[in-house]
Amino acid sequence: MSEPLDGIVTRGHGNRFTVFANGEYISCQIRGKVKFNTEETTPVAVGDNVKITLTDNNEGVIEEVLPRYSVLSRQKVAQEGIEHVLAANIDSLIVVASIKKPALKVGLIDRFIIAAQLGNLTPVIVLNKADLGIDDEIKALIEDYRKLNYKFFVTSAIDDSSDGNEIDKFHDYLIKHRSILAGHSGVGKSTLLNRLYPGLNLKVADISKGTNRGRHTTSHIELFHLPDGGFVIDSPGIKVLGLWHIEKEDLVYYYHEMESLLGQCRFAVCTHTHEPDCAVKKAVSEGSISKIRYQNYLQIYESLDV
Ligand SMILES: Nc1nc2c(ncn2[C@@H]2O[C@H](COP(=O)(O)OP(=O)(O)OP(=O)(O)O)[C@@H](O)[C@H]2O)c(=O)[nH]1
Ligand SMILES: [Mg+2]
Ligand SMILES: [Zn+2]
């Protein structure tokens, strides 16, 4: 058997994976021992560094998955307790939202920020479709997140001259990182990548006129190498991002601006939802904590299991 090659998984489809190794994309199967080594997590995911051997028909076999230094995962609904790894070895989780068409859902931004913290990833927010106009409400929202030191880029994938467009800054960020783009369908994830890397030629489609929603055009998670050594992963639009591994009472620890007030509420056990003399509610009414963030906190709090 020839010496194994080092590669990186760029795409998965059922039991087959595409691995980029030696400057080529090689279709690979997984060696049985790799498949059954782990019971609690996906054995091979996009972004994994692997060792492969080549077979006669120019295909390959994944012999080994090297240790992951980060994972973005979610719980498989049908198999409780099994961690489904969406991507491995990334450093940034970029949530893409659009100003409108589809309508902006701020709650999803916070859910992604929390998911990033869970996976030890840097959360980045991209607000796309700047060409559709940035009104005062949106400006205030951007300000709120920037105050909290989140990276926040306003972009237009189709009109470089739009007011406030930061596509170049976003590009600079991408080049230096290993990121995944995620968000609702139709917000322009693939269009942004096409704008920055026209050679990718990713499939994009208009949102539905009736519902103003995306059409779930991207169907696979796929990794693209960037000329400077980083990579970016495009992913299919999601409807909701369920959070797991978080208990209701721990949610506040993912809101750092609220966490710093803990201990100042009247009740030692305060959920910061309805209690009198709550330091968090006071900070919201005084304006030192963003109303938008607090509303998201309440919404997510309600959605979590006890
Ligand atoms: N006005 C405007 N339209 C945009 C912009 N970016 C993307 N679009 C349009 O939005 C529609 C959806 O874009 P896609 O790139 O397919 O969206 P996506 O986020 O990849 O969607 P999924 O693959 O379904 O998750 C297309 O018609 C794009 O032309 C933008 O900056 N401004
Ligand atoms: Mg897409
Ligand atoms: Zn409180």
C-alpha cells in the first residue's frame, strides 16, 4: 500500500466524501475502523483533516481522521445524544442575515452567537443586502452589536456602491480565517461568495415572491479553499437553530453584558424575566443593555427546556 496522503474533507454525500489532497479533489470512502471508532459523533465531517490512501480507480479511502480542534455541531433530532458535527476545524461562525427579503430575524443572530460560544468559535455577523436601504432601526441594531465588540459587517453582494457597504472588510476577514457561512435561506450566502470568488460559480436563486423566503438553493455543506490558505464553507439555509446543552438558568452566561450584573438582583435565583428589582431589567430600562438583546434573551429563554 502506498504512503497515506494528508487531505481535508471538502464535501460529504452519504457514505462518500470529497477530499482535497495533493492539489486534487478525490472521491473517498471511509475505512470501517474509522466509521465505528466513535459512537457519539459524526466520524467524518467537512473540514476534517484526514489521511487517505489511493485505490486503483483514482479514488481513495479515508484511513484516519486527525484530532479536531473545534466542531460546530447540533443534536440529531432522531438520535438523541448523538452529536452531529456540521463542520470541523473552523475558527469562525459567520451568521449571514439580510436587511429585508427575507425579513431580518434578530433572534437567529443571538442563537448563532450562542452556538459559536458553545463550539469555541468566533461569532461574526454579516448583514447583507445593504443596497435595499439601512433605516434608523437597523442602524441602532448594528450599533448595539458593535458596542458589545462583535464583529459585524454590512454588505451588499450585488451593488458595490451601496451606502455603508463593507464587502472589502468582510473579504479581508475571510481570507485570514477558516469560516462557515450560515443563516436563513435566501439571505445571500452563496451570492456573497460568488461576488468575492467568481470562479466558484455557486448556484443562487431568487427568493419566492409570494412568501419573501429563500428557496433552499444550496443543498450541501461545502468547503472552498481560499487562495491565501484559509477556507470558507457555504451551507444550506436553515429554518431554526435549536440550541442544546444549555439549561434555562445558564442562558445568562451567554449574554456577557448581563452576566456582569449577576448578584445584583433582589433574588439570588433570578431568571431576569419577571422578577421585581432585577438588575438586568433595570439596565434594560436605563438603556445600558440593549432592548433587542434582552428581547432575544426572553425569547430564547422561553424556548429552552427546563
Ligand atoms: N438586493 C440584494 N439581493 C441579493 C444580495 N445578495 C443576494 N441577493 C439575492 O438574494 C437571492 C438569494 O441569494 P442566495 O445567494 O441564493 O442565498 P443563500 O443565502 O445562498 O440561500 P440558500 O442557499 O437557499 O441558503 C438571490 O436572488 C440573490 O441575487 C444583496 O446584497 N442585495
Ligand atoms: Mg446558498
Ligand atoms: Zn435578575
